[in-house]
Amino acid sequence: MTDRLAELEASLQAVRARIAAACAAADRDPSEITLVAVTKTFPASDIMLLSQLGVTEIGENRDQEAAPKAAACAAAGLSVRWHFVGQLQVNKVASVVGYADMVHSVDRLRLAEALGRRARDAGRVIGCLVQVSLDDAGQPDGGGSAGRSGAGRGGAEPAEAGELAAAIAAHDSLRLAGVMGIAPLGQPARPAYARLRQIAETVRAAYPGAQVISAGMSGDMGEAIAEGATLVRIGTALLGGRPPLLR
Ligand SMILES: *Cc1c(COP(=O)(O)O)cnc(C)c1O
């Protein structure tokens, strides 16, 4: 066993233990939680090792990095599922639909339209999550688009979630899978994830197939699981630290 494989195996065990503890505290079954390993800034070789350890749901946030890694893994015969979790520009959509199985960051109508059209052209069906901004409008730097662009996390306003869900559901080439949110920096995560859970319930009421709540990262997976997350996106706790600014 290589050193890196042993390292990843140990961190995977620790992450699984944290998920199990959070599930026990919330009276949930760990089998309800999908673990997505966010491998941005780490090499494709780490993805190959993770797949040996049984982690086959892989998250990336930039097409420029994800596309070559997906190609390398496919060339190596690896069967993993790709989650695109970063803010997505329309001019990258054609590339992303070539490898992504799920896009977590659908936060505006124009992006939903582009995904629908490009996925159809590629003959693929892509899972989509409506990304909702969880910034608390009552907090400084929270709320409207200024706070959003400043923080760079993206996300539609909660009031727009229904319209976006409908736009995704209107495409045969897209599958409305649920919602995604990122807790605002410097604010308690749990109330933010509680708001996401409410939005998820509204979307599910209209679209029963939209069961995914993508919430929780290395620092706040417990809070997210307490508020109903079904998918956690874990980078640092699995793979180690990244250079600053590449969040
Ligand atoms: C990087 C990233 C993660 C993982 O963050 P960690 O704190 O390293 O676990 C999760 N979600 C998104 C959208 C990310 O960009």
C-alpha cells in the first residue's frame, strides 16, 4: 500500500466516523448520506486511489481542471461519477455536460437553458440541483447580489427556487434531483441549513423526485446532516489542505 493510499484510507475512516456520529445524533441512517469527495487541486492519481477505497462520487469546481481529470480517469478505465459543484459559466456548459453526472450549481434560468440544450445535443441526461443562496439577508454582507458576488459562492435567491426547478424539469435532458447550498462564511451553519431544508421541502412537494439536499463540507457536515442533508461535499477532511484562495 502506498503512503498516499494509507493516508486517504485513514482520512476516509475519520470522515465516515463523523458522518456516522452526526447520523446517530440526528437519528438517521448513514446509508442516507452520499459522500462526494471534492478533489479540486489534487491530482487524478488521488481519484484513482479513492476509487480503490470505494469512493466513486467525485466533485470538482472548475471545468478547466475537471475536464482533463475526467479524461484521464476515463482513459484509465475508472468508473466514477462526476459532480460539478462550482459556479458555472454558460460558455463552459458544452464541456461540462461531456463528463458531469450531476451539476450542483444551477442558479439562474440562462444556465438551466444552456444545460438543457447542450445535454440534449450530447445525448445525455444530467442531474441538476438548484443552488440557493443561504446568505442571511439580515446579516451585514448578506442578502442581495452584492453579498453574493463578493463571497463568490453563487446561488439563486430562495424565492427564485421554484421557477428554476420548473425550468430544469421542463427539459428531458435534465433530471431535477434536488437543491444545494453553501453555508455563509462567518455565520452559524445550522440556521442556514435549516433554511435550505425548508426550500428543499417546497421543491419536493412540487417535484417528488427531487430528493437530494447537497449540503455540508469539511467544517460543517454535522450541522448539515442534522438539517437533512443527503449528500455531503468533502474536500479538506479527506484529501488534506489546499493552497489558500483556491477554495
Ligand atoms: C471546495 C468545495 C467543497 C469542499 O470544501 P472542504 O471545506 O474542503 O470540505 C464543497 N463544496 C464546494 C462547492 C466546494 O467548492
